[in-house]
Amino acid sequence: MKKPFLERALETGLFRARWLMAPFYVGLIAAVAALLVVFFQELVHQIPMLWTFDPVTHAYAMTADDAIMLALSLIDLSLAANLVVIVMFSGYENFVSKIDTGENEDRPEWMGTVDFSALKLKLVASIVAISGIALLKSFLALGDGMEFTPVARDKLMWQVIVHLTFVVSGVLLALMDWLTGHQKD
């Protein structure tokens, strides 16, 4: 039985409307570029401190804690960029069109295999990691002579609460996906 014209036209229009998502994924390239610029700004700003010597204190400007904070900041930016790339590729492939890379051996193995459920889990895991790094940076700042004022205490408390919320949300999301995958039909 042939479908009515209006139904076919509606379904064709809905199917083609998926291309309205493509500009979002192109825009995410700008987000990765912005993260790259900030990454190098951070690097260019901090690296000279490795060789800056203060004759009064007889110490270099960058301490071990500063180096750890720099590494954490760069890891944080890298994780955020990885997250954007995963969302960009898997979102495009799941909702718009398959990416044809031909026989390119550089094609990541995960491309084309990350479904929406796996994308959600990767997203939450990345957010938890980014939140954990931000929390660790705050704890390191306390040891760096930061005054533990009521404002600092409240900020730290809220960071812990937000981080734990992300962790619990991630665990519950993973549990829901696991239960959904193990349902008996």
C-alpha cells in the first residue's frame, strides 16, 4: 500500500531536516579552536616562569605545585577538547550522516561505533573528570597559602557538592543504561 502524499512529504521533510544539525557540529570546530588558543595562552604565560629566578627568595618563580597546577590546567583543556570532538563526530554520525573517510588509516576506531547511549556516558565521564580536576586545583590552592575564609570554604563546599552530584548522576546513568541493556523481552 502506497503512503499518502502528505505523509510521504512530511517524512521526507523530517528526514532532510536532520541537516539543520550540521551547522552546530561545524560550530563545535570553533569551540575546539578556542580551547586550543587558551591552551597555548596558558602555556606561553606559564613556561617562562620555569626560568625566572627571584634573587630575594633564592627560588624559581614556578614551584612544584605551580607545575602541577599548569599540568592540571592543560589536562583540563585537553579533556574538554576531546569531549567536544567526541560530541562533534558521534553527534554528526548519529544524527546527520556517516562520515566517509575512505580507506584512511587514521580514522579513530571509535568513530561510527559511539551510539547515543555511549555518547551520554562519555559526556558524563568527561564532565566528572573536568570537575575533579577543578576540585583538585582548589584543594592545591589551599596548600598554596590561600586564606581559608568563609567564602573560600563555601566555594570549596559547593565544588564538592557539584562534583559529587556529577559522580552520582554518572553512576545512575550508567546503571540505567546497564539495566536497559539487560532487560528481558
